[in-house]
Amino acid sequence: MNDAHVRPVERAIRALTRAFGNRVVTAPAVRAQHANTTTWLPNEPPDAVVYAQSTADVQAIVRICAAERVPVIAFGAGTSLEGHVNAPRGGICIDLKDLNRVLAVHAEDLDCVVEPGVTRKALNEYLRDQGVFFPIDPGADASIGGMTATRASGTNAVRYGTMKDNVLALKAVLANGEIIKTAQRARKSAAGYDLTRLFVGSEGTLGVITEITLRLAGIPEAIAAGTCAFPTVGAACDAAIMTIQSGIPVARIELLDALQVRASNAYSKLSLPEQPMLFLEFHGSSAGVAEQSAQFAEIAREFGGGAFEWAVAAEDRSRLWQARHDAYWAALGLRPGAKSLATDVCVPISRLAECVTATQRDVAECRLVAPIVGHVGDGNFHLSLLIDMNDSDEIARADGLLERLVKRAIAMEGTCTGEHGVGQGKMKYLAAEHGAPALAAMEAIKRALDPQGIMNPGKIVPQDG
Amino acid sequence: MNDAHVRPVERAIRALTRAFGNRVVTAPAVRAQHANTTTWLPNEPPDAVVYAQSTADVQAIVRICAAERVPVIAFGAGTSLEGHVNAPRGGICIDLKDLNRVLAVHAEDLDCVVEPGVTRKALNEYLRDQGVFFPIDPGADASIGGMTATRASGTNAVRYGTMKDNVLALKAVLANGEIIKTAQRARKSAAGYDLTRLFVGSEGTLGVITEITLRLAGIPEAIAAGTCAFPTVGAACDAAIMTIQSGIPVARIELLDALQVRASNAYSKLSLPEQPMLFLEFHGSSAGVAEQSAQFAEIAREFGGGAFEWAVAAEDRSRLWQARHDAYWAALGLRPGAKSLATDVCVPISRLAECVTATQRDVAECRLVAPIVGHVGDGNFHLSLLIDMNDSDEIARADGLLERLVKRAIAMEGTCTGEHGVGQGKMKYLAAEHGAPALAAMEAIKRALDPQGIMNPGKIVPQDG
């Protein structure tokens, strides 16, 4: 009876502890680690962290939280950039790292079934000798569950698509504790609402994903990678645009501006000319790869690009892409002690050069340091704002820059985020991007599937708790 | 005041007539034409048909219907096969054929914006001299709106994906009369719930689609098509499976069983050997196409296939694909006077040969006539059951066969429909395929966006009107 005076979250923690023992952790350090750590957003820790080991565990945790109307925040690898795992209203964080089994590989169907805690690198390690691979590669070694929940993308998206194109089906625990499977394993279906795509990118606000069926790709017979320098960012973008428009099935085409090249040279021990640069990769048959790279070389010449510098050996190729994936850390090296605010927008590719160039000008005018990297084949680029968090004027200038960046992208029929997701950081832009009626439709869907508002509240759509 | 004794639908028709004059039609013949006509499902006509000419018209019609709680059924080209446009509860059919403008073509971004009444052939005619094309091709000259609403697919899906992969954004009028735009024109986005994919395949039950932004593909430099005969359906499927698994980027790979070949020979004046047959097409550079077809030829040999018969001239290629698209009509010719019940299922490709073979055996055991064609690269195949609608025993046998076909596909981790959609015909299978909790989630979404149940009621999910 004296339980009535206990806060709901405390009652939930007691019930969870009865069920899960020492897999329930309330130590402040662990809680802080499970809140947002990779941006300038404040760290808002959950009240407790529970380490789940199965879908049934997740179901039991959600049911306990639902009974007490306590928030549930799913946690994968913690690599998100927009505050997705913060707990602004407290609640229970479900750490999914122990749901890390590859449940099935159907190489003949080019798919596999995994638990959400499997990371993309662990998956590719597992698949290594089966002739298939999982192509989606955000820089970090993110978990497949987190990548699904945030509709992640990366350098291969221009050829292989994003998570929306590569999740065939998923299992999720809903706010009401029910377990749904969104689709069968068939490659396509017209059987009802596309719950798969609704959950991909829903950031834990509609349910907790506990199993994912992924498309895989065959390992190409031949891979060729290399770099090509350009006189200006505009020229590099134009070469990328022409490459896409020409239908060259490039697997990766990544822009680094001169500042990022300088940062990556220092961090990754490269010796690239400090000019805007495209990193490219071609996949196909030996003849196909040779043909694609010759076609690209011709386009590069047309836009004043330098020679295409091959990375022939597999180690050189790995080194190149490791450098690309380390761009975030390299950028930090440009200004030790600064915090990096990594953001992204995406525009129709015809507007890319204009958007990147205007953004560079804006950065210069604001006297900020912000290297640019981009998945330019998709029209998607990143800005790493390096901010001295003790300088309130600089913070204010960065804030203004971000607002203008998003406004610029939306005005060009683009989006406030191509791949980082909404989380807390981009919520304020959704009305401008989608309009009030579409946002109201999202809110109606959220209320329909989570009437108590317990699933990762305070993310994507506003909702009273 | 005596209006109170008038049925709601009559009040709606009066209001519509005040607004739209003779664009409101209640003639029985027109109403019957706007109900389902292409299956054995009974024709259930709407109470009136309104010819809309703009999104604003659609909004006005939906608002009038919402005020009277009268059903709204969107109508494109009327080519659907599962009763999607029937009006089991009466109501107002919105005919969208006059919303037939191509609003923009952005060849440089490989996209375009169209109204829903544009048909796929009209669109490709329009795009012809711009170096781009729209690849999705269900057999019929369906409207883009209908194709979007039913998540249509077709012969090119193995290479270019389905409507879910090729709709970038859409505009829709919701049940509350609000107009939403689901996404920007950027190629990818992580900005909130994927309303685009939720509406693709929603069959008019969540709103009426009034504008669609489509991905386009560059017209390939070279195209090669041809046919290849196989000793058995199993061998043809195995060759298709191996082709996909080998990563050959085949653009089309279509199966016709021996019976369908006989039908198509007669209907389309071909002279193919009456054996299971693959129709194929390769897209790419000249060298790439040559390489792909050589690789396929090797696979075909391995599975006892005959020589690959080229259709080199563009006319021969058109004739071949016209024959494939006319398979439905050709099948009818096998049994004049019969009704064709065209159905489809889709399974993981590794199970395809087994599923097709078991289905053929079942057809024979039921003493039915049912040629098979299939988009075998996707694991998707069609059965055209030719039924004497005066023979109740035959109808019962066909019914039983369909049940078993769906059960077989689902047991193989497949779906009750790869591309035809749910409509009325496949509603009864959704619980078996998705399970009660997932179906309940679909119902919750339907109620959230259409609380009065006026948008195409009696399709996909059960809901009280």
C-alpha cells in the first residue's frame, strides 16, 4: 500500500529488478553512458538501464513500463547524433547489445535475419565467407537495430539504397506489449500497409525492434576505388551529378572539401592534395569496373578534375574508406578541445553544388570552422561544426548557421536530414519541411500505436506524455 | 428541412451536383463501369461518379462526403484485379482520369511529378525524347495513381524495384479534407515517419492520392532481349534463381509455363516451342549487355535450357513484351467464354521452383485450366484460372485451389500477393499472413487517419463504417 507514494518509475524499477535481477542497473555512470553523448545536446539519462536478452525480455520490460506509464527508450550502439537516446522524461532504457545473434543467413535468397544488437561490422565479419555482404555503412559501427530505427544510410547508398530499401521485414514489441512481424521474407508484397517502412526511421517511438530481416548483396567480382581532386567544390559536385545522370552504377562517390582533406591527411596519414576531392568506388565484373572508371575519368576531365588515383590493393582501399569513415574524428583534430556538431541535409542532386557552395560561404561569413563531407551521389552532405562550447557568441553563430542550412535545403526541395534522423535535434524543423497537416498525420499515427506516449517520448513528433 | 428524410448519400450527391454540375454522373452504366469489372468478384457500383480535375476538386468532394459520412472510392484506370474499386457500401467514386498532367520533369534529378490520372504508357510517351523512362510496368496501361495506391510492380521490378522504390513523394487528400505532402523531392530523407511508403499500397483507404513524384531511370545505352526454352518449369526457375544469385543485373526475367506459351503463340502470333520459357531483357552498356547475356547463356545451358533466341530489332523486342503483357488475354483464348481469375503470390526465390511445381500439380489434380506466368526474378508468379462461371463445382474447386495456393506461399515465408494488392479478394488472408497483432496495428492506423471509415471502406482492413 505504501507503494502508492512511490513514483511510477520507482515501481517499474522494482518490478524490473524482480524480473531481471542485476541486469537492471541504476548506477549514474551507466545511465549517463546510455543517454546522448555524441552531440552538443545535453545528456539526459534514463532512470535505469535494463539489459535485454530476447524479444520476450523486451516484451516483459515494455509491459512493466506500460503498466506504470513510464517511458521506454531503446538503445543500440549509442552512435546517433541527434539525441535519439536521451531520456528527457526519464524512464527505462532497454540496452539491446546482448540481442546480438545472427539468426539465419539465406545466401540463396540474398537475405539474413538478425537481432538488433548485431553491429554492421560484426554482421559483415559473420558473412565474410558466404559470398554476400550487407552494404549499408554509416561511419560508426552502429547496431543494425539502431540503423533500422533511424533509417540509416552511408557511402554505399547511391548504389545499394538506404535502410528503407534493405529491411525486408522486422519484428517489434509495441507499446501495448504485443509483438508484431511486419512482413514475410518474400522480396516484395502488396499485402496491406507497409508496416516495415513505417517502423524503419521511427526512432523507437512506435515500438522496440527486436529482429530484422535484411537484404544482402553479392560480393562483386571486382572492386576498384580511388580518389580524384577538383579545383572547386562546385566542380566536384558537377562531376558527381554528371556521373549519376550518365547512369554509371557507381557504388560510392564521396565528397571531401579541402578543409576535410587537410583534416584527414593529418588524422589518417594520407598525403592527398588539399583540394576538394571525390573518393570513388566501382563494383561489378572486371570489365564492367574498368568501363565505369574510364567513363568517370572522362567526366572528371570535363570538370577540370585531376588524374584518378587508384587504390588497387585491398589494404589501400580499406585505408581510404577508413579515412572517410574517420572524417568525424579527423575534423575534431582541426580544433582540439572543440565539440563537433555533425549535421546533415539532402537536396535534389541538381541543387547540390549550389547548396554546398552557399553553405561554405555562410560558414566563412560566420567565422566558423566546419569541414564538409558528402554522399554526393544522393545529394546528401554533412557539416562538422567545430565549436568552442565556452564561447556563447560562437554557439549563437552556429545555431543561426544551422537554421539557415536547413532552410536552404528545404527551399531547394530538400530535407532537414538525409540520414541522421530527427531525434531531438531536428524536431523543430519538421513543420517547415512537411507542413502542419502531414505532421498532424504523423502525430495521429503515433497516438494510434502509442496512446500513452511511452515509446521514446520527445522524439520526432511532439506528444503529451 | 425535409432534407432530414433524405439518405446521406443523396444529400452528398445534391451538394456535389451544386458544386460540380454535370461532372456528377449517376447513370447506372457509368456507375457499373466504375465498379470492379476484371475479376469474378461481383460488381458493386458506387451511388455516383464525380470527375475531378484538380486536388482542390478532390478536397471539396472528400469534405462533402465526410460531412455526410459517405464512402469515397478513388478510381484510376479500373485495371485492378482484387475488387479495389468496388463500392460495397455505396458512396461516391472520384474518377481521376482528368487529373492527367505531367507537372514537371527533372531529367537532371531523374524524377518527375505527375497527376494520378496519367497512365504509365502516356508518361513514357511524354518522356520519350528526354533520355529517361519510368520502368514500372504492370501488364495493363494502369494509371500512376492506381499503381501507387496498389504498390504495383511488373516485369522490370527485378532491376528497378516496385512502386515503393520509385515513389519519392506524394500528395494526398485525407479523410478530414486536409492535403498532405508526404516528402520533399530529395532522393532520401530520415525526417520522420515514412508517410510516402505508408500511402503506397494503401489502396485509397487512407486518402486520395492527387500528385506523385516518381523516380525515373536513364534509358540504357543498350538493350538486349530474347527467349530461352527449358525442359521443365523447375529448370527454368532454377536458371532464374542462379541468374539472380550470380548478381547478373538482369532487367527482366519472366517465366511462361508451356500452357501459357501455347496461349501466347495463338494470341500473339508467336511460334515459340511449347515448353516452359524464360523471356529476358538486359540493360546496360553494349559491352555490359553482351557480358550479361553470355553469363546467362552459360547458366541456361547448365539447367538444360535451349539456345538463347535473340530479339535484336526494337520491333521484335516490343512484340515479345507485348505478348508477355497480353498473357491475360491470351490465357482467356484457351477457353473462350470462361472468366479468368488472375491471382498472384510471391515467395523467397529459393522456394520458387518448389512452389510453382506444387501449384501446377494442384491445378492438374483439380482438373482446372490455369496457365502460369511469373516475375521469377522476384519470386512472384501469377495463375490465370479459367473458370466456367456456370459450373458451381468448378468454382468450388478453384476456390479450394486459391486457398491452398496462398497457404503454400505463406508456409514458404511468402505473401498472399506480390503485386495485385488486397482489395476485397485477399482480405481474408491477411490475418494468416501478418498475424492478429500486426493486423490490429494496421487497423489502428486506419482508424487514426480515417476515424469515420469513409475512405474506400471494405478494403484491406475490416472496419465498421
